[in-house]
Amino acid sequence: MTTNLMFALIGLFLVTAFTNVLATLKTILMSKKIMNPVYLLVFADAMIFATIVSKVTSSEGLQFTIAYALGKTVGVFIGNKIEDRLALGILEVDLFLNDKGKVIEISKRLRETGYTVNNSLVRGNNEEKRYQIEVVIKRKEFKILESIIKEFGVVNPTLKVKTLSKVDGKITTTRLKEA
């Protein structure tokens, strides 16, 4: 294998991985209804894709196809890691507990942290009393919520987590220095 061929394959792999990162981010942004950057991402992706497809289809041998497929796979992996870091979106988290005292303590701590919290009495299995804490948080702050729950000795609680597309009114940001 010549040096030029090797550089071409590595370049194809890297460019394909990059475009797939763009495509993954485009999908994420579209699902969150953040449309302005999507137009630029689609344009860049289309330009690069057209160039790559012409290179892969005009080449001889399976190595360009393999480099393209590996680049797409790595691009999805990297895009997923970036999405995990960005953690775009808003969540509604419902925490269900049997211990009223812990519900009051956790709710108080969440409010001190800056979240809006709702409490309610609900019925669980066999109509037994349970208490619900409802909190709306930014997705990237979910770990803060988990740490507050653990702070009060609650291990493996029942959580119902819903992704929200829109919230009108106040979305608070935590006042904690560290997550």
C-alpha cells in the first residue's frame, strides 16, 4: 500500500467521522427544536458527503468503503459523547418515596439549591400512601439531583423521568458551585 493511498484512507476516515459527528449533532438539535445551527450543519454535511461519495465510488478496492464505514461508526460514537457532555434539554423528574420525612427534607434541599419543587400524596401498590416530589431541571443537572437524593440516604429510588419539549415560566439554575 502506497503512502498516498494510506493518507487518502486516513483522510477519508477522519472526514467521514467528522461529518457523522455533524449529522449526529444535527439530529440532536432538531429533536430539541434548536433549528438555527441545523441549517449550517446540513449544508456543510451535504458538501462533504457529495465529495466523499464521489471518492468512494470512483475508487477501486474495498479499502475506501471500509474506511468510510469505520469513519461513520466512529463519528456516531464521538457525536454521542459530545451530546452527553452538552446534555441539552429539560427534564421533569418525579421521585416517589414512602418516607414523608425524607420527602420534606429532600424537597427543602432542592428548593435551597434553586429548583421549583412540587410535592403530592399519591397512591402506590395496593393503594398504599406514597409521596411524590416533582422537579423540573435542566438535563445537564440530573447528576446534581441524584447527589441530593443520595445525600439523604435514599438508594435506588423510584424515579420517573420525562423529557419536556417546552416549559413556560421559571427554569431555575442551581446555585451549587460544584456538581
